[in-house]
Amino acid sequence: MKDIRIGQGFDVHRLVEGRELWICGVRIPHSTGLLGHSDADVAIHALCDALLGALALGDIGKHFPDSDPLYKGIDSKLLLRHVTALIREKGYEPGNCDITICAERPKFRPHIDTMRQTLADVMGVEADTVSVKATTTEKLGYTGREEGISALAVCLLFKKDPA
């Protein structure tokens, strides 16, 4: 029996004018926001993919297709809450997760603690099990040109004690 599972996720969205910027469930003041069918929270999308991948349950697009009007403009925290419930239905608990946000701007350091607590609250875990980091790509590629933001996530799941 497999008691521990590891999953990883990646997502990217284009930056555009006229959209709010939501990262890790927190609205970040910025001149542009991410384009997507939902609120385009790139970090939550990567985390959902990591959680789903750990149990070989597909990806976020399988569970929340962008062709479904139900998910148009949806708050990605609702998607994460659903994915976390699905993980628990399968008999697993989140152990810890680690997210890296790749962007030149804005600076995320002032928001990291709020992001960690927000994700922890949505997932029903302790904040010390959620890591959020941000980095630049040294002005290289689409993130360096400020055309988009990407995020990577990894998570550990463990089998719940049946007792």
C-alpha cells in the first residue's frame, strides 16, 4: 500500500490590462492581471495540479474545463477547496506544499504571509505546512519581459489513519 504520494504542478497565465491580479487567493495591487477563464490564479492552479497529480487524478482542466461556463470568473479558492475535499475523499491528507511564483513584478514579499495563511485556511491545514516563494527570471523569457506569470508547486500527501 502506498502511504505517501508526491505531486507537482505548473501553470502560466498571460498578464493583461483590465484584470485584477490574484495570486494564492490574495488580490495583489498591480497595473495588470492574469488572463484566464477563472480568476487565473496561477499559483492555486499549479497547487491543484500538484494535489491531483499526487493521486493520478488528472489535472485542473479535466476537473474544471475552461469550456464550462460554470467556471467563468470563478474564485480559484473554490477550486482548491474542491480538490482538497476530493483528496480527503480518497483517504489522503495534505502533508505540506511548496509553491514558487515566477515574475519580475510585482514584488510578492509583502504578501507571502497572507498568501500562506489563505491557502492553509482553504485547505484546512496549518500555515506552517504551506510554503510560498517568489523569484524573478532575471528578465529572461516571457516572465522576464512581464508578459506573464508562472508558478510551480509540489505537495506531499499521506494516507489517513483509518482509526
